[in-house]
Amino acid sequence: MSFRNWQYAFTNGMDCDEQKQSYYKFAIPESKLVVRDTISGAAKVNFENPHAPLLLTSGTEDHSIPASLNYANYKKYKKSNSVTDYKEFKGRNHFVLGQPTWKEDADYIINWIETQKI
């Protein structure tokens, strides 16, 4: 992935120096098959199957997996009769753990897990 693509897909809205640091620290070459497999039959999900409690999260500024897509997936799980929740984090991009708000976001998720008594 080029730095320009990294800036758009993962770290949009962040300071350019932070984007560069994260790119050189975390961006690694990988197989293009990973992405291709997400559009094949291997990625098919039966949204009606029962499942463990599931929290779908999104960031309002995410260019890779927009909040609207995550929310649409959340709605597809309605018929599963399993616990499924959705949380949209305002101002977050795709690089969740690289943002100053990562601890706040993680605390929200931990609290959600603890309330599920898994």
C-alpha cells in the first residue's frame, strides 16, 4: 500500500507526521488475496444464525469501512435472536488504535463485554 493510500484509507484526518510514523511502523506488504477473499464465497455470512454477543463498531470518518456499511451489517443481524449491538465513534478513522481516543474506545468495548456476562 502506498503512503498516499494509507493516508486516505487508514489515517485520514490525522497530522501528516503521525500518518508517516504510523505508515512506517505498521504498514506491511501482504498478499492481495486477503482482499480478494472478502468478495468470494469464503466471506459469506448467514446473518440469521445464532451467535455469541456481537458488538459492531465504526468510526464516522472511516474511509475503508464506512459507518454506513457497518450499520447496514448490524441491521442484517436483527433476525438472529442473538445479542447484537452497534456503536459509532464520532471523529474516528480506520486506524482505531493509532488515535488519541483509543483508550476511551477500548474502555467502551470492555464495558460492553463485561455487561454481556460472557
